Amino acid sequence: MLGLRGFAWLLLFQSAGELLAHGLRLPFPGPVVGMLLLLFALSFRAVREPVATCADYLLSHLSLLFVPVGVGVMTHLGLISAFGLRMLLTITLSTWLGLAVTALVLRALTRHDPPPHGN
């Protein structure tokens, strides 16, 4: 029962995030807004305990989420054999590019000017 209550909390926060994102025309997806709301709500035991129970259950069945991906790969083996190398190259390069941009932004944001020397 606690797990169902946790699942209800998760759905409630996702729905609230969707409503806020669409209603306020926010530049973020609704689930991201819902996750931020959930982050703040997790400070309350009435939310934290049921969500933890639900999360434990969902994580124990995480492998089921990979079944549709495996079926998709098997269904489109022809496309993967024709374009697989290009897809792998594109995914690899875009990942490296994303990591490099993230590192450069982090470096720029954490760069501190030296403190002014006192008189």
C-alpha cells in the first residue's frame, strides 16, 4: 500500500510539473519541473517514505525497461547494419562534444579573478 501511495505521489508531481510547464509556458519539460517539485517535497516524511518504497520496487524491475529497446534493435537490424557505423560515430562524437562543452562551461564558471591587493 505504501508503494502505491509513492507511485501516486510520483504521478501527482509529474502532472503538476506538466501543468505548470504548459500553463506558464516554461522553457523546460514538464517532468523536469515535476522533479524539482518532488525534490523539495522529499524533505517531508509523508512524501519521502512512500516514494522511497516505490522507487525501490521500480529499481528492482529496471531490467524490464530494456526489453523494448532489445525488441527495437532486433526489428530494425537491417537499418542498423546499413547505418550502424554512422550512428555509432555520431553518438560517440556528440557525447564527446557534450562533455567538452560541459567541461569548458564549468571551467569558465569556476574561474575566479584574483582578489585585489590591498593598499
